[in-house]
Amino acid sequence: MSGVIGQAVSRIDGPAKVTGSAHYSGEIALPGLAYAEIVGARVASGRITSIDTAQAEDAEGVAGILTHLNMPKVNNVPLLPSLIGGPAPGETFFPMQDDVVHYAGQPVAIVVADGLEQAQHAATLVQISYAETPSITTIDQGRADAYEPEKIFGGLMPAQTRRGNVEDGFAAADLLIDAPFRFAANHHNPIEALTTTAVWDGDQLTLYDSCQGIKAVQLTVAALLGLSPSKIRVLTRYVGGAFGAKAMVWPHVTLTALAAQYVRRPVRLALPRGQMFTSCGHREEQEQHIELGATSDGKLTAIRHHKISITSPFDDWAEPAFGVASQLYACPGFEGVHRLVRGNTMTPTFTRGPGEAVGVFTLECAMDELASELGIDPIELRLRNITDVDPNTGHPWSSYGLRECFERGARRFGWAGRNPQPRSERHGNWLIGTGMATAGYPIAFFMHTQRARAHLYADGTAIVQTATQEFGTGTSTVMTQVAADGLGIGLRDVRFEFGDTDLPNAGSPVGSNGAMMVSAAVHNAATAVRDQLITLAVSDSQSPLHGADPAGVVVAGGRMTLAGDANTGETYSSLMQRHIMSDAEAIGSWDPPPLDTPHGLLTFGAQFARVAVDADLGIIRVRHMVGAFAPGRVLNPKTARSQLMGGMLWGMSQALLEGTHMDTRHGRWANASLGDYLVPVNADAPDVDVELIEVEDHVTGPLGVKGVGEIGQVGAAAAIANAVYHATGYRVRELPIAVEHLLAHLPSGPASAAAGAQPDLT
Amino acid sequence: MRQNVLRPGLLVDINDLPLNRVEDLPEGGLRIGALARMSDVAQAAGVVQRFPVISQALLLGASAQLRNMASMGGNLCQRVRCSYFRDATSPCNKRDPGSGCAALDGFNRGHAILGTSDKCIATHPSDVAVALVAMDAVVHTRGPADDRAIPIEEFFLLPGDTPEREHPLEHGELIVAIEVPATPTARLSIYLKFRDRESYEFALVSVAAAVRIQDGAIADVRLALGGVGTKPWRARRAEASLVGKLAGEASFAEAAGQELAAAKPRPLNAFKVELAQRAIIRALMTLTNGDTR
């Protein structure tokens, strides 16, 4: 209302972060604090035959050691995504309940000491013997025993999807594309490792936890320990990145609480980087196989999209290959099937665009291949297949904008006039290629009631509260804007308070839903206070607004006026002082539409990439990325752009760098460090342009917000892979794409350059 | 040490020793103090002008922050990046002699193809050492008994049966300086580094090259490889093949092929055999053609 929504406001938490005064979960000063270190299993499968803690217990500063021999038993809690708003353990398995080892790195002991280094040292002194049994840690090892689960993704999605008749579709096709892809596992690696500080006061537990959802932490620990949630308070103000690693509540949180109980002192556990690869899930190693059928004019007739991936011994987890990938195009026949291999890894989890990042990659690479085969421009091919309704339900999209994304993205990128011939552009030693892809990300209404409280003082300043946390996305900035806008006061007059489970309920901002759901509650709380005061003013004979239609009153700068007549009105302050009110307060709440709301629900976008591939050596560098996105209403173009840009760079990382490799002999990740698991550095970052296309949405909450958290990554890797094909004439069907995939397909030596020769591609 | 790979009983801080100078020697060589920082050496005028290959190798190594802290002597003595060496758990003959080599049949994409043994295939990680090997540098040491001058190629030991022994330093012996002899050929020199990401990453393959052409023929050539050898790899077979030949892609390819004929790849690093040859050709073409990257 005050126009502060939509402004490019800089982060309000920026100064605290750059000056170091923002305190993270591992930086809370507490008297008597002890430090915990987890000992992870060295083997991937077997039993613990003996544990000798004597030497470790004698080490300097050690306060206590827990193993399966003295660890209290916890309750079984089912795996449910934190999005749903209940207990959300990352895996149904809880460690140290018995002597069985299911995966390497599984916690088998936890050592607590006065100092961090003392705990680290003592952890190396715990002597553990194992009776090792054979392990399965890759798809290849377990392929023969693959199975079709009933549900995947924490029970959220069926393992199979069918629409129409896929066989009829293939029969009607003039052209078939058949493309198998392989994907290395990915680990999130936020720069702030998962960190928990646990403090008991009698039977009251306070947790400072680096998480994506403080309520989920509260409810999960309560469920595991059999405590009332009212006994547990979680305080988390700042989180140093998450990317899904902190979307679920992993065992170390409860282990820290149990360790603190055991040593009767506050205990802090910060996972060392190496344990970040075995403590908070990962994107599973997977293969996807897609078959497209299309008519000669480029209309899709059938899509068959199969996935096989590896999960843990306890949970049927697969990120969905074909949620969005089944919805982008109006193809009459669709068949999607997930198959799983049980392996000795921990349960995989949500990882940056879970499902979409890989599933849409597969679809969009196949679409590029189809475009090449048919000689149709890749954008034109997509325009011939996109749909105004969700093809799975026939419901119209709650809002769309995909055509505009193609148009504006293409214009910004300079797509027009592109020579479709591979290897058609070369600068020096570099082959230049361009590619594009469609992006989509779901809007999921699984969350429960969202609440916020707005509290306005008589001087016209306000505190607005809700139990969310800032994990670097800009939430605290954007919610301050939404609150100021709803109240009709200035940005500086609002303090947004968050990061405490004692505040009104907010769900875990996962699945790119934070801006949508939290803003809805904050908006409703703020406007509820505003409406209280407008109602009071129009019924107050001493108010200049007396008798006015409340709907005709607007508020800006803390002053209520008649719409179109700025001279008639008064400030909140004058009204409240006249009524001897020190404050006004309201709780605002928002419930999502029902799950069967008659709308297609996706956020749309289009991705473009220009890459350079060393013509002899196969080194790939991305030169330019353009993303055009239609995320509903944009609350803050600056933070939205930053998130989308970050997502696009993660897409580049997915395409070219990130892969965790399993050493099957030991069942351990072979590159579990940031020295060996590569993510981009600044020098890798190309020019990144983001186009924001605002679309009106009347389904996704009172402000019509969709989300910008993850769609930036979706399609980005496909655009890059398609550009690599355009540059080189060779399609790599494996991520990350690396030198060794291309080298054999690049004509050797500078002869080709010297002669300016075009290789024969037929 | 932070990863429990090494557990020394005693650490001695040598940072206050007066060994941080970079001196131009009268005949055109360099004397680099063992404690000179990588960033200072990279910017020293005598290095930039007379040994561009050394300056470039330094600037392509590590990160700006590390280069500001890391010493030249320390760089030569840095330990390998093999994840099995560093995990303090897997069998590793370098860390725990006789325990075996997990890398031989493990995830060895980054490992060496030259100078390997059945005991160790870890790649020597240094960039500047590759340039120094190409320049015939000499490592000066001081020990309890005497001073030594060790030709740099002898300073790095092949793993053989004793991968735990990486250099010939004796107990109590310290590197004091690195001398680089005057090398007119080095004025036309280059260091090319190819890697998965653009910065702050070790080489898949790197090439230090210098060449002097006389009457169209190669009068002198220096060639060393990084990222592919268990030690900074002086490509002597390639050099021998090139001297006296006409500079051109054919002779470069022939030389590269001869050097890599001795490669012993594993399945995951087999691509390095081809990559290294192409990198050698690229480096020599760049030097002789003014070819742009």
C-alpha cells in the first residue's frame, strides 16, 4: 500500500553480516559450553564388534562419550517432508540405537570435551572394530535387484505417472528421440556447516540450530525424544546457506541434545566439512532415460521418462524425475516410472531444485535433440508444444508467462538469427555455442496455517513477528517490506522479528515457498492492524475520516487518508493518542488453497547460455547466461534477482563441476572435501542477466507471489549442455560434463584451426 | 595435520629466518629465498621480465590469499592432493608405508600417468615447481653437517618402492634458496594450465615451455608438465625430439607423442594421455605462432 513492495531494497541484514555482528548458531556465547565431535563409521555395512573408549575418556578435557552402549533409545518417527509442517527427520533411521552399520559415516560415537580441539583429538582415540559385510553403494552394484516403490519423495509423490496412452503416442510419431543420461551424486555444501548448540534448563531444551525450519526442528526433536513441543525452544536467526541440506532435521541435532543431557552442560556440535558429506543427505546418483515421440512438425505425441536411483536401506527416497517434466508440454501420452536400488548410503534428500534440476535437464536436452533432428528452432519447437493448461489435470495455470519468458529472454540474449549448425562459430581456440531450455518449478500447497503477529505502537512504529529464519535468501528484508506495505508505514519504522519458535507459526521455507507463504501471513497480520485503525477512524466523530467508507481509505507514511484526497485524513498516532491506545495488535493467518485447487501450479522461465569450448582440449567455460522468469509478483527485484542469479550459477555448477564419486570398495565418497568436490569460483562466473516478468496470480496468496528460490537452477544446466552440443557437435549425456567426455570427439590438434577446417559432422 | 594425516611431535616456526629475498644474479639468473612468498616472487621484476614462465605458474597456482602466505620452499615440499592420502583412513603407502595404494583402483581421475609405480600414483600438485624444473633450478639447502646444492630434478623423487620419501632432505636439513640459472631461452616462455574450473584448482595438465628458434629451427627448448606426473615432469624425450627440427605442428605432435608414449594411465585418467599431448602442442604453437588462447 505504501509502495514499498517491489522496491529494490538492499538487505537489512547486510551491515550485520559484513561487519560480523550477525551471530550464527555456532557463535552463541554460553557459559560452560562443551564441544561435541561425531565419530563416523569407517565401513559401509556390518556390525560393531567392539568399542573401546578408555583411551579417549582419559584424554584431556573429555566430559563424556556416548555410543550405542549408553545412548538413550529414541522414538521411531516417519519421514515426512518439512514442508508439511510436522516432525521431519531426514531419515527414519536413528543412529547409535544398536550395533548395526548401514552406511559409511553413520554416527557410531559422540565425544564431548571442554574444547573443540580436545573433542576432535579424543574422537580419534575411540577404538572401534567392525565385522564388515559386503556393501552396495552404486546403481551398478544393485541394478539387478532394483524395485518399483509405491511412493517416493518422503511419500509425497507416486512412483509412477501415466496420462493418455503412450504406446499410441509413439505409434503416431514420425520421429523418436531416445536418450539415456547419467548423473553423479551431488552434495549441497552450504558454507555454514550444520551446527547445533543444545542447552538444557531442567526439562526445558533450547536449541540454536542451523536449519531451514525452526518449527520442524522443534517438532522433530520433540517426537524423537518424546517431549512436549512446549518444552523445546529453537532460536535461529541467521543461517549460512542451506540448499536443502537443512530442509530436514538430521540425527546430529537430537544427538547434540542427548549429549548435552548426558554431560549436563550446554553442548555445541559443528559438523566438520568432511562429515557434511555423510550427515545431511545428498542428491542421489541417478540415471534417467527419456524417449520422445513427435510428428514431423514438432508436436510431441508421447514421452516416456524413466529413472533409476539409489536410496538408503530404510527409506524409498527418490527426487521426482517428472513432476514438472510431465507438465511443461501438451503431450497426450506420458509415462513416468521411478525404480530404486537399496544401497548403503544415507537417505538422499532435497537438493537445489530437487527433481526438477535433473528431470527438466533430461527433458530439455531431449527437446534440443528433437529440434536439431527436425530442423526447427529450439524456441519454436517449445512454442509448438507449450500449453495453457496443466496437461496432467486440464486445469488452467494460476498464472503463466512462459511465452513472455521466451520472448524477453531471447531478446536479451540475442538469440534471433542463431545459426543452428554445430561448430559454426569459432574465436581463436574457442568453439562458441548457444543453447536454451525451458524452466519450471512447482508451487506446492502442502503447508498448514501460516501465522504472523503485527504490533503497532502509538508512535507509528511496528514490530512484526513470525517463526521463520533468514538463510541468506533475503527473507528478513522482503518481510520487512511486506509488513511496512501492509501497515502503510515506512520501511524504517518496521522491525521484523523472527528466528524463535515461540513466535507465531511459519512453515519451513523449502520448495521455494518461503516468500509466498510467509508474506501471506505477514501481509494479513499487517493489514489486519491497519484495518482495525481505519475502522476506528471512520467510526470516530472526531476523526477527519468519520463516516468514510473503510475501503476508500488508504495509508501511507503512517497517515490514513481518503483515496484521491490526501488532505482528508490523520495519522495512526493522532488517532491512537486520542483514544489513549498505546498499541494495536493482530494475528494474521493464511491457509493455502486445497491440494485439489482447480489450477495448474508452476512458476515458469526460460534459460539461455553461451559457452566456449576449447577446440583441442575440451575445456568448457560459460560466457553468458540469460534467465527470464515469471515468478508472480516480485516483492524485491534486487533480492529476487540475486536468488535467481545464484540459482543459475548452481545450474552451471551442476552442468560442469559438481559430482560426488563413490569408491565402491569401501563404500565411501572418494572426494568428500571442498578441495575435491568442485563448485564454481568467481572466475568461473559468466555475465548473468535476469529478466523478471511479473504475472498476476490470484491463487498463490494475497500478494500473488510464486517463488524465486530454485527455478533459477532449473533448465540452466540443460541450456549449457545444449550449448556445448552446439559448440562441438557432440552430445554429452552425463553430468557433470568434463574434458574427458569431449576430448575424443574433438578433432585433434590445431590443424583444424590452422586450416580453418570444418569437420564433417555427418 | 588438521586432517590427522601427519602427527608431528614438534613444530618449528622458521618464518623469522632472513630467507625471503628475491635477488637478480649478475649473469641473469635468480636467487629466490626459501621463505619468499609466492605473490612476491610472481611480481618481482627480474622474474616477470626474464622468467615469465615462473611468474605465470605462480599466478595460476592456489588463490591470491594463499599466494600471499605460502613460501617458495613450502611450495616445493607441499604434500600430494590424493584423497586417499588425505583421508587418513584408506590404505596409502605414502602415509603408511606398506599398507597399499587405494588410488590404483580407486577414484583416480586426477592422478598421475607418468613416473608412477605400483606403490603410488599421486600427482605432484605444484605449478611453480614445473616451471622451475623446466628452468634447471637448483635447490640450496643447509643441514647440520653441510650445505648442499641439489639440481631440482633430483630434489623430487619418483615414488618407486618408497613413495613416503618425496625428496632427499635429511633430518634437520632446510631449504634456504632456489637458484635459477640465467636462461636466455626463458624470455620466450609460457605456462599454460588446464583445469576443470577457472581458478583455485589443481591442473588436469599444465605445461611450462620455453623455446628459442634460429633460422626456423628449434635451437633450444624447455618443456615440463604438471598435473600428470608423480613429480614435476621434465619432458626430456620431447625436448630431444624437437631440437633441430622445424617449428610446427607436425614436429610438436611428434615430440608430444614420444613423451607420452611412456604414460601408464588408469581407466579414469586415461584422457590425460591425449590431453597432455594436445596441451604440449598448444603451448609450443602459442610460443611460436603468437597463437592466442
